[in-house]
Amino acid sequence: MILPLFLSGFLFSQKKPQKSPAKKGTVAKFNYHDEFKKISDEIMTNGTAYDNLGELTKGIGPRFSATPGYAKAVEWAEKKFKEIGINMIWRQEAKAPVWIRGKESLQIKAGNGDWKNIRMLSFGNSEGTGGKDLTGEIILINSTSELNAMSVGQLRDKIVFVNVPMDPKIINTSDSYLQTAKSKLISASVIAKTGAKALIIRSLTTANDDTPHAKMIYYEPDDKVKIPALSIGVRSAEELEKTLKKQKVTAKINMTAESKGDTTNPNIIAEIGGKKDSKVIVLGAQLDSWDVGEGAVDDGTGVVQCIEVLRTLKALGYENNHTIRVVLYANSENGGQGREMYAAYVKKKDEKHVFALGTDAGGYSPRGFSLDMSPQRRRLVYPWKEYFLPYGVYDFDQTEAIQDISPLKKLDIPLAELVVDTQRYFDYHHSEQDTFDKVNKRELLLGAVAITQMIFMVDKNW
């Protein structure tokens, strides 16, 4: 049941505010500007998110699933929740594949020239070469049509090089990334079926540098052959294409990457119980990170923003109607079992969730919220825009949530994602460049402000 919009009661007022006269058949409207400012002032003055991010990234570093780094992050998160006075904290175990990068190298040779080392990064979950050199001629492919035009056997025993940049014409870089990442060109299974023996991919990044960026790669269950997959930086990719147009190029790949079955990693869940009912508002971020870099942008920023929401509500003495819960998800990078486990838990418990919010976009300046919910629900949120506008938060038009909250959509739970300025995120995503120094303190805190304000509005009005 959806409660009427703008129910009575200011956030921290001791006295009940006077209602403005309302026309018959309408709901009295309250001005929440003061409440929004109190939230903003508290976070911008006393917020601990940036310091917490420094601890997480510099003190622990990368937090890939099934590694000691992730285990340390779990203990760190539990400690942080206790420090802000949260009593209800628990772990929820989820399956996590064990993948070890190991040692890796790529060399190329143009014609009869000398071997040259190229910076590379194995794709997560990739097969290795068993520590042996895998050598072959490089064949360039720039489009799906080029791949389809290849004759049977033309790629057999070759190393396929896919040089497809993110489309700069797409302004939202997340959309550009997904468009490229979903291409069948970036599929080890598809390329393996051509008879090729390895796949080299231009990094999916907006940066014009030579830092390799890599994503997870998955093999089909019926794959008879699993080929290694790796990425190279933009500048290396562009130089390699120029060379290939002039002469034959040979590659030598050596990767010790391997998978070692499954283990378990826990989600970390913390909550403040509701004073009115047991309905749940959940917000979350992934606790794990890529295995290189420090996991600051992806998604240490989201982790510390979620902690900051609970800290702020406690600091301001807010008495929430519904339970406000944070889930720090396990294994978002290598299979998403943490988010699936949480959704299964909610379904099994038949636990009523009124709203779910995700933050996994890098901690940049907040611009709005993507509202993945029914049109009727969205219409309940649109009037709140006037309160967000003074904080630079204006975009409520996007309608898709693809972060770790996405499995909750199957349970008919309204979803929202924090929308931020996306232009720098893929400069650092899944690379050694994802470090603490790439995060701006003010932007990070402003994101926490917007999330806390949204959680407050949902708690008051739904």
C-alpha cells in the first residue's frame, strides 16, 4: 500500500508543523527544504565517507572475491557499522568462484623484427596458457560484419585482435560501454568457435593512455575449447592496428591465470530498525573490487556512501518509519552471486521491501536518480525534484537499474540508482588507475547527501 505523498512531520522538529490549508480531495504539501539542508550540512561538515574510503583503499587495497583482501574488507565494514552505533549486523554467505590472475605477459613482433613487450591485462575469469608461450599471427577485426565475412578456417590458429573503441558520440559513457561490451566480438566463446586460439581486445575506456582495462569474460557451458582473453591499452591498440596494415605481426602470450573451483564470500548487512513497521528500504553497493588498482572508484565510493547514510541518520537522531538497511554485496565482479543470494533471501522470507537504491557509479557529482519502477511509482517521486534541485540533482528521467539491486526487480520492488556525471568513470574502471587519489572528496560527499535525502523522502512518504 502506498501512503499519501508528503505525510506530516519534519525531520528533526520537536513540534508538529502546521499544515497549509488544503483543498478538499488533495493532500497537504509540506516544505522539505529545511530537512534536506540539515542532511546536507551534517554530511558536508562532519561526513566520514572520504576518510573511510582512504582506509578501505590504502589500508586494504583490491578486494577481489575469494581473496584475503575481501576477507579484510568484510571485517573492516563490520567495524565501521559498529563505530556508528549499528547493532544489527550480519553476514550472508554466497558462492564465489576462485580465479587467480598469476603472471602474465604479451610480446609482439612485426615482420622479422625484435620482440616488443606490450602492457596487458588478462580478462577476469580467463583461461591461461598454462605458463607456456602461446604464439600466433594476429588478425585484426574492427566490426561484427568483418567477423561474419571471414571464411571458414581463416582464423584457425590465429590470435584475433578486436580494435573497437567506445563510441564517443554516446554522451552517457555507461551506455557507450555497455553497447561495446555486449558485442559478440568481445566473446571468447564466439571467437573460439572460429578456430582462433586467443583474443586480444582494445581496452573499453574513455582515456587516451596506454593503461589496460579489462572486464570479466564468461565461457559458454558447451565450449569445447576455452581460449585466453586479454586487453591492451588504447595507444598500444592504435599502434598495433597501424602496424598490421603494413605487415604481418606475431604475438606471444604467456598467462598463468587459472580457476580453482568455488568458495563462499559473505554479503555484509546492517540496518536500523523501523519505528513504525518492519517494511524495508534497502540501499547497497559492491564490497568486492577488481583485482588491480585499489577499488576506489569501483565501488569503494558506493560502499562508504552507504555507511555515511546510516551514520548521518543516527547523528541527526532521525526516527525512521521503516527499517533502513545497507547491503554490501559480495562477488559483484565475478558472477553476481551476492546480489542473487540477497534477492533469494528476500523472496524466501517474504520480506516486504518498499524501495531499493544502488550506488555504483564512481562517486562523482550527483545528477539525479534512475527510477526503475512503474509509471505510477515514478509519478510519486517527480514532485520531490524541487527539493533536490538546489543540490544539482535534476535528472529523474532514466528508467533502468543495472547494479546489484537489479534482481529485486523480479520481486516487484521499486528500484533507483544514483545517477552521476559519467565522463571520468571509464578512465579508471577495472584498471590499476582505480585509486584513492581519483576521488574528489566534495563530489563523494554530495553523492551521499543525495542518497540520504532520497532515503529520507521514501521513508516519510511510502
